[in-house]
Amino acid sequence: MQDDPARAWDDALRAAALFAADPHGLGGIVLRAGAGPVRDLWLDALRQHFTGPIRRMPPGIADDRLIGGLDLPATLQAGQPVVQRGLLAEADGGVVVVPMAERLERGHVARLAAALDTGLLALERDGLAARLPARFGLVLLDEGQEEETVPEALADRLAFRIDLSGVGLRQAERRNAPAAQSRADAQHPPPAGKGPGAADPVTTLCALSDALGIVSLRAPLLALRVAGRIATTEGRDAPEEADLIEAARLVLAPRATRLPPAPTEEQEAQETPPEPPQDGGQSEEDSREPADAPRTPDDVVLEAVRAALPQDLLARLLAGGPPLRASAAGRMGAAAASPLTGRPAGNRPGDPRRGRLDLIATLRAAAPWQRLRKREGEARRIVVTSGDFRLRRLKRRSETTTIFCVDASGSAALERLAEAKGAVELLLAESYVRRDRIALVAFRGTGAEVVLPPTRSLVRAKRVLAGLPGGGGTPLAAGLDAAATLALGVRRSGGSPVIVLLTDGRANVARSGLGGRALAGEEALAAGRLLRAQGLPTLVIDTGARPDGARRLAEAAQARYCPLPHADAGSVSAAIRAVTL
């Protein structure tokens, strides 16, 4: 596994040099690094290699600035539509740097991906229809936390993925060698006797992608382009084995989702040369021939790439769950339409008495028709009709409220409550950054109560949880009703609720407070179906010693089911993050 910061920095410089030679052909680079001098040094190295335009895409950029639109002053002056180029068209032949790429909006992701695929920008707005050249490369600056990643739809189209989070400033300043010199440190020396055409590059890279668990077909294609670029810089017509090794290390290794299979005993036996005969019947030169027999090109490339795999890949595999999982940016809830407050999200035709008028968009809609609307000899003015009015579309991000609904009954109540306490504290520690809130509903005895209203206060949560009692029956239906009522209140206030139910699913107290497993079980299933009808996202964590007791309830609520008979605070918190991200 690669764990040398100096090697990571050398690979980053090498990737910058290769990318600068063909930005659009190689797609771009995903650079995971926080804002600081190390990232600035790498960006300076990219500028030294690339002489074309480098444009920075501001966070929250509007569509008319990103893809272009109607040039309002020029249109009014000329009396006919005049196209104004956007940032992507201005970056034709250059590079676009995207800060905070892990928080890109879906519309911007789609436009960037389409431009990367076609090299053209489709401009269809404000009465315009144009195709503008937009051949550029992307540098996505990933500044998110561990579970925040850039959109996979973009990352899959970019050749390189660089992680400089473990590189210090002194290491970056010392490793200042030219990219050509760093190549010797960035790969294993090729075996003697290997020349051009020794192996089919396509077959080798596809086999290596399969061994590393890479399902995308773009990965080997990008690796092949990188290998061809390396060969071109070295003055060769076709990539050699050393070029394939370096391309696979830079492109395929960061995408690996599993460890490559180890050689079998039969393969090792075939690679082990037989001992020379003792009778001297064979010449010394013939006896050395099996030892010098070369391995297959695929084995050589795979062995060289194995050392460049991400250092935390094995740990993720041992921890279980999908490795290198791509997640959405943040947990701030869904973007909800808002008539008066929020961030601009375009415009729409409408009555200005029922929304906020977008003056510039209104003038753009009216500008192309001025020559037809003005009468001869009329004073110079702009004629606006009711069909030209445009209203602002505003969206505001709603915060997520995680509602813990905890079974506080029975002999295992203390263990379950301890798990809930730990999970609440872990999630609250992250809520300051992600603007989340936490609530807690406990059910025991004959009813349920909201012991912790939605809050971000870790001190308050600890104080309430410390005094939470346990024991008694299991009024599961009452607990679900209380959680649903709280969730609907959060939704009405503009938030995004998520219900997390920790129970073994064995209800024995009905809503009326009477005992009886049959009636209590039917009421619990009915409460679960009500959650489904109300569209409340729910996670059911089965904490029973024999998991499966809560599966029927999860099916009734169409909730995600997670059996954790030996759960702790960390596993509960990880399961909740997997659902709410």
C-alpha cells in the first residue's frame, strides 16, 4: 500500500504535467486537499506546465454566467438577439478549477459532464439556440470531510485522483524535482528485454481493472490515453510496459474497490524455476534458462500497481460495507422551493403580484421583440408585455432532523439506551458543521414521550439522556405515533425529518395501555404503514438478540432494515450516516 507522502507529491506533480499536455482528452483531476499552501503549490505547478487559460468557477454561480445567455445591452443596442458567452465557453482550450466540488449542484454537474463528453456547450435559453465550443479540462477541488466526495458522474470522467491530505508543506517544498525525474521514483523499473508491443495495452488494462474491482469502462480507456501521452512525451509511437505501469498506478490504483487476488499455489509453482540436475548432463547455460523466463506482462503490471493502492483500502474492506462509497455532499436536507427567501435557482413566467420580480430576466425576455413592438417615430423606450414577466425561483436548504425512537423497555433497556446515548453524542458533534438537529423519543411502560426536542445542544442532550429511565412493557405503536407526530411538525416547519427506530420489534402493550402481543403487534404494523403513507424516511435498527423480529415492521413502513444484535454507538452512528447522507 502506498503511504509515502513524498511519493504522493511526486505522483501529483506527474499527473499535473500529463494533464497539462491534454486537458480535454484526459478529462481532469480530482484533488482532495484542504485550502492551504500545499494545494497552492500544486496549483502553481499546474500553471507552470499549462500556458492556456485557467478559469475559476465561483461556488453558487448562476446559469447565465456559467453557460451564457442573452447580452442585454448589446441586444437592446442592435435590436436583435446577441449571445453572451458564459464561463465554460470562455474556458475553451483551457482548464476550469472548481472549488468545493463536493457541493456542486446537480444541474451544474450535468452541464459539466455533457461538455466533457461532447466538447460543445448547448445554449438554449432566453430565446437563443446555439452550440458553442467548450473543450476544457476540470480540476475538482475536494475540500469535504471523509464521507463527502465529489459527484461520481464527474469523477468517473476524469483521469486522475490525487490525495494530498497527508502531505506537509516541508515535504512539498523539498520534493521540487521536475516531473520527468520523479518518474523514476513513481514506478518500478521495467524488466529487461521488454520493448514496444510486448503486450496488448487494452487487454492488460482491462484485466487489471477487473482485478481491482473497477466496473467503469471509462477507467481503462483513460488509463490507455495516459499511457499514450506518456509514450508521446518520451518520443515513442506506442506505449511500452513501463508506460502501462505508470498509467495504471496514476489512473487505476486510486479507483480500486478491492485488493487484487494473490497468486495461487499453482501459479507460484509455475513461476518457481526447477533445480538443475545433479548429473551435469545439462549445460550451465541451459540450467539457468527457466530462472530467466519472464513473467506475463499482466502479472508485472499488477505487481507494480499493488504497491500504489490507497493505504486505507484494506482497512475499509475489513470494516465491512461498500468500499470507496460515494456519498452526497452534506446532510443539510433537500432543497425546497421558497417563494420569498433562499438562493436564486433560475426564474419562471408569472404574475409579479405573486412572487419576486426578476427584473433582468424580464428585460431579457422582452429585448428580442423591441423592433416589432415599437412604432415608427416612437421615443426610445423598452416595451414590456405581461408575457415577459419573470419571477425569481428561490430554494433554501432545509436542515435534517434525526429523530431517535428508542425502545426503553425490558431487561435490555440499559444496553439499548447506552447505544442511543453514544450515537446521539457522536452525531451531535457533527451537527455544528452540517447544521443538523437531533431529537429523542423513548417508549416504555404504557406510553411514549419526547424526552429531547429537536436540538443542536450537546450539553442539553447529555443532561437529558443521563436521567432517562428504563424498564416496563413495549408500547411500540405509541412510540411510532409520537415519532411520526414530531416528524410531521419538523416537516411543516420546513425541515427534513429522518426517523431512526431502535427496537427488537416485539410489542406487548397496545395504544390503550392494555397488554397483549397480538393486538400490540397489529397496532405496531398499522403505525408502520402510516409512516409509509406519510412518506417519512425511516431506519429500523433491530437490536434483538435474534435479529428478524423487526423485519415485518420495516417492510410495513418501507423502511431500511439494519440488524445489529451487538450494536455499539459507533456502529449505530455509521448505519444512520449511511441512510441520511
